[in-house]
Amino acid sequence: MRNHWWWRPRWSVGRRFYTWHLTFEGQPDVHRLAAEYRAGLEPLGPALTLIPDRWLHLTMQGIGFVNEVAERDVKAIVEAARARLLAVSTFDLQLGPEVIDPEAVLLPAHPSEPVRSVRDAIRAAIGDVLGEVPENADGFRPHVSVAYSAADAPTAPISKALAALDTRPAHARITTAELIVIHRDNLMYEWEPYATAPLG
């Protein structure tokens, strides 16, 4: 495992970033599963950052840093996304079983196709307004992280702790996508909501 909390290029304390996520407020089954992972991984101590229910998320698509994107453009992207996402039906999602990534314990999202459809619609909305779309369209792996690695450390203790768990995947109903203003000042992805776009 390697420490997830190194500072990516252009990120620093105090910077804020516009990004689209799926969030899981009011999704008790997702919270149930996350709590089971927190309980099972907590004995590993500070080597892992365990994610509280409030900050569970499925990363979708960034727009840009707050001081680099005009707010009028952000508002136009929201309106374009709302129009496009009305053509994407609400859907059910399964999260898990877990996968150990070098920087996190992940719950892959199944099926991935409707999540990709939401992301494609958001990317098209950004393109409508900005002309160019940041971030690569390829390589997207929809997932929810339940823990981030907070140190360079062996994988074996995490594998052992996970093997002792008896979990079942979580189910979520996805009805909206959220535009948020995110930061990582406190070794956690935390955010303020900016706008919600309902699915059709």
C-alpha cells in the first residue's frame, strides 16, 4: 500500500474544486456496509483513513478549481447537465465485494453501464459550455472507497482483516448526480453541495 494523501499537482491546503459525484445520503444499505468495513478495519489504526457515511462518494467528473472556472460557466454546466440527465433513467446499483487498490479499499459499482451513462451526459454538458472537457474519458472505474491508505505499508494486514469479514454487497438507488465543491485539507474528501441534477 502507498499513502493516498500525497499532494497531487496543483492541489494544496485551501484549494477548492468543482466536481460531479454520486453521494449516498439517505442510502441505509450503503451506510450499513461501510460501517461493517469500518469496524473490521479499525483495529489497523492510523494506517488507514476510514470514510464516515457523510463522505462516501462515487467520483464522476471534475470541472476545475474554483478560482479558475467562472461561476457563470458552472451555472450553465448545471443547466446543461440537468437537461441531459433527464434522458438517463434512475437505476439500482450494487457496491462490492471489495477490491484492494494500492491506495484504497474499493467497492466496485455494478452494473457500471448506467454510471458511465451519467458521466457521459455530464461530460457532454461540460463540453457544451467549455468546449473542452477536463479529465480523460477512458479508464473510468466506478467505485466507492470505504478506506484510504494513510501510510506506505504492507497489504497483508488489510487482506487478513478483510478475510475475517462476512459482508454482503450493498444496494443503492441512484436518482440524482451532485455537483459539489470539494477539498482535502483534513486528509479526507469533504465538500459543500453546489447543485443537484435529477435523473429521468
